[in-house]
Amino acid sequence: MSRVFAHEPDAPPSAELTERPVSRHPNLVTAAGLRKIDAELARLQGARMAAAGDDATIATIERDLRYWRLRRASARLIEPPAEPSVVRFGVNVRLRFQDGSERLLRIVGEDEAEPSNSLVSWTSPVATSLIGRLRGDAVELFGQKAAIVELRP
């Protein structure tokens, strides 16, 4: 039989999806992080319904749903203290650098980290160098010396 009459897919078969890696660290989340997980689950549920018939897209959505369901099931909500006295998870830290510039960082869960928006994962080198420190402590971050000038929930 001629290949002209054989049905061949137009695109090569897609590579099998690998599962999204899950951190080995406890899944600590802020209230905002928990809302983010719930929103992502809802978005993926809607996307799955909209993708009916598109097997490749559905496979990707199903993989992502498995990841976010696991993250939701393992989430440990941590509320920051009303008046933090030490840098810890969920706390906003204002730093003043030697050049007079200031930077506000918030220590958050791995899935809600957005360094470009000053949200740093509690497992990051920046956060690990801050956690346990007090207001007034000096730290070296980003190649500069800084003082912790304020802690807020």
C-alpha cells in the first residue's frame, strides 16, 4: 500500500511529560500563598474543560493538576506574628544598605516566591541569611552590608 493512503500524523509524537519536581522541604505557605494554590487549581480545572479533545494540552494540564493538588494537600499555613521581633517565615523585612538605599523583602513559600516583586522563598540563600535575625542586626546581602531596620507581619 502506498504511504499516500496511510494516515500519518502531521507532527511527530510528543515526548512523554515528566512530572513537575516537588521540593523536599516542608510546604510552608502564607495565607496569600494558599489562595494562589487554590486559584491555580481552579484555573487548571477550567482549562481542562476548555481543552476537551486536545490530548497534548489535557496531558499537560493533568500533570500540573497533580502537582498543585499535592502542594495543596501538603500546605502548612503559617501566620506571621502580629508584632514580629525576629525575622521568620511570613515576615516583611526592611533593609537599609550602606549607600542609604532600602529594600523590603517578604519571606514566603516556595510556590509564591517572586524575587522581582521582593517575595523570597524561605529556602533561598537570602532568606536563610535573614531568618532568626533581629531588628538592628547587620547582614551581608547582594554583595553589600545592610541593617535590618523594620519587621512587619
